Amino acid sequence: QKEVEQNSGPLSVPEGAIASLNCTYSDRGSQSFFWYRQYSGKSPELIMSIYSNGDKEDGRFTAQLNKASQYVSLLIRDSQPSDSATYLCAVNGDAGNKLTFGGGTRVLVKP
Amino acid sequence: EADIYQTPRYLVIGTGKKITLECSQTMGHDKMYWYQQDPGMELHLIHYSYGVNSTEKGDLSSESTVSRIRTEHFPLTLESARPSHTSQYLCASSDAQGNEKLFFGSGTQLSVL
């Protein structure tokens, strides 16, 4: 079992809709959770971080964390074609302070 | 804005050559990382460093080596390149204060013929 799991997609959403991405992790002691966006051929860029249970909103993005169920999700509201990218979930495990990345979910926003 | 630089951006080289991929950051970050990523695939950590003279192997076995003589510089070396080393190599850094927010360089796309 992978330490951080994501559905590879592609997740196809119409422009203006909400894109919902999920990520589960295996290390119950994980403390920090991140969402990175990676455009094709580019390097990942951080878009959200979350450290405590609940929701965190930043513009059109909302991260949701549930440590008891060991999942973290990302909502993209009012999806735009420019949101088409691969979204990587990353988790800071309890030991070693190293980030573990999921395989990413590819999102396609269709006009 | 992150200030982390990788050179070269693209490298095509023949089998058996020695290569060094450069990575420098001007943010004073103590932690630096090298990731390997094939197209459409996940990131794999191959090396990391928590400070000067500190280097560790990552989760993915790699024939490359790294050094950290200066805080800002974290080069990766392949003594003898092979076609199996063809991949994208991403350098990243983070603040030692925690949170592990990584800032990535633009990557080096390596092709070994």
C-alpha cells in the first residue's frame, strides 16, 4: 500500500463547476499536509497547506483535513481552464520530516 | 517568490559520461532535496540534506551522489550516465523551521543516449 494515495484521474469538470480531489495517507502520525499544482512540463508549486482538522480556504481553493479518517481533500470552486493541471498531495510523516508525495490527480477543466 | 535555480534546463548526453546537475538557492534554506520524476509519474525522493556536510539517501535508490559544502549549493552527480537515468530531476528547498513547504527549481530534463 502506498503511503499517500490519490486517484490518478483524469478528473474532467466543466468550467465554473467545483472540482473535488481526495487524498488518503497511511501514517497516522502525519502532521502537515500540502497540495501542490504541477502544470505539464513544469515543476510543482505550493497552493495550499493545512495542519489541523477542518477546512481552510484560500481564494477559490479549500483544503479539508480529517486526521481520524486519514484523508485530506482539495476543492476548487468556479473551476477555470487554467486550473487544468496535476494536483499533488504531500504529507509530512511523523519520522524524518520528509514529505511523501502522492501520484497526483490530473484535472481537466473544459470550457 | 522562490529563488531556487537549476542548470542546465535540458541535457542530452551519451552513455558513460560523468554529469553534474547544479542547484542553488538564495533563500538561506537549510534543507534541500533532489527528486526524480518521469512523465506523468509521481515524485521520488533520491537525496536530501538538512545542512552543510549533511547528506542522506532518499526513498528511491539512485546511482547518483550529492554534496553539500555550502548552504546554497546542492549539486547532484552521476559518475557514468546510462539510458535508465533519463528522467526529470527536480531540486527543492525548505526552511528548517518546519512546515516543510517546498520550493522547487524549474528542473533538469536529462536524456542519456
